[in-house]
Amino acid sequence: MNLSTMNDHFRKEVRPALISKLEEFRLLGYDTITEEELWAFLVRKKWKKDKEEKKLHEIVQQILSIKVSDYISFATIESYKKTETSLEDDHEWKELLK
């Protein structure tokens, strides 16, 4: 079983912390971030290198300590990864460099 699956069973229990963090983001003007996106940030960024399952209080603490700038940096990098740009011909390079 991978770590994200192990921590997923806490998701329902920590949902109030997730909602609280999303409300904080909305107060700061970031109202398009979803609960699913915030959870993906935790799984793919915060817990990426963890070797063992976290305790409930550790998960809540990490959720509440997320900074908007950390999430935005993660989301930006993820969007770059998803963008497929094949610049194989000279015309595409010229268009990009305009």
C-alpha cells in the first residue's frame, strides 16, 4: 500500500481543517482552489518523501500550516508539467520567441 492511500483514510476526519484552510485562502482572494486540489498538494508535495503513515494531529498541523505561496508555487509547476509543448519545428520556436 502506498503512503497516499495510507493517509487517505484520514481525509474524512481532517475535512474541517481542509475547509478552514480553503476559507482562509478565499479571504486572501484565492477562491478557485478546491478541496481536491489542496489534498493533491499535500499528497504530491508535503507527503511525497514520507516513509511512514502520519498521525492525525500531524496531518491537521500540516494542513493548517500551508501557505498560499507554497500552494501557488506547486500549482504553477504542476501546470507547466501538464502543458505539452512540442517545439520540433522552427516555426514553433519562432512563435514562442516573439
